[in-house]
Amino acid sequence: MACHSGSSDMARRTSFGPHRSAGFAYLWTLMLVAFMGVGLVIGSELYATSARRERERELLFIGHEFRNAIASYYTAPGAGPVNQYPLTLEDLLKDPRFPGTRRHLRRLYFDPSTGKAEWGLIRQQGRIVGVHPLSEKQPLKQDNFDENDAALRKKPRYADWLFTYPADLFTPQPDGKTLSTGAQPVPGAAPPASGTLPMRN
């Protein structure tokens, strides 16, 4: 009788053992898939944030290029008795005040925050004293700017990043719109190379 009972117990262990192992394997597989899914989501978010920070660095570089070009135009020796700001962005590519080709900017850039060849133009007395991007998105970078970019701190929109000459030309209005004429198409603007910043001359 005892022998018969022992045989039954062994048969039950033999019968249920593989099913139990298969169940554990299935659970581990589900957990692994879940962990992989979470990892992919985190990885994609990190990549998107990294790409956005790269575009912000690119935007700062291009903003400085415009600021330096406007400064070069304004202070150009031999341009006349009175310092002047440009009437158009194209004037930075070929200064109309000189008979030959006088360049203050190598090319007109796309706005990295929108991917479009449009910039907000900041004017005084009809002349361009600066530019700003047009994106309404909130910048990731809120602090730790260079001294000339101190006015960009804690801005709610990229559109509030104003690149003027001089850098402290004025204090922008809270709405960030009153100093701009709005979107201005830039004919022939060249997008920067993907993943790299344009090099200075």
C-alpha cells in the first residue's frame, strides 16, 4: 500500500513539474519584455532631449553669428559718416554701401527651433537691430548663459531669445512680441549640416 502511494506522489511530481517550469518561464519572458519596453521609452526620451539640447546650442551659435554680422555692418569703416544698421538680412551677405562685395555673414541660416527659413526681425527706425527665433516652445536651457546672453535667462519661449547688437540694446517686453515685426521669410537660407554646427571663417 505504501509502495502504491509513493508511486502516485512521484507520478504527480513528474506530471506537474514541466508545467510549473513552463509557467515560470512565461512570467520571466513577460517581465523581460516589460523591462525592455520601459528601457526603450527611457532611451527614446533621452535621445529626444539630447537632440533638442543640440538644436539649442545650434540656435545660440546662429544667433551669435547674426549678432556679430549686424555689429560688423554697423561698425564697418568707410561705410559713411553715420553708423547704420542693415535694412534687410540680405545686406549682411553683400553690403550695398560698398562698390565691391563686402560680406558680414557667410550665409543666411534656417531657424533650428522651427526648421524654417524664417526669423523674427527686431527693428528700430525701420532698420534691423537683431533677430529672434519664432518657436513658441519652452527652452530646456534656462540659465548658465554667457554674459552677452544674460537676457535669455528664464524665458518661456524660444521666441523670447533676442539676438541684438549691442546685446543689451533694450529690455524685452514680457510678451516677447512687441519688439518684432513677426515672421520674415529669408530667401535662399541654407540649413546647417545635420548633427554639426557650421564652422566660423
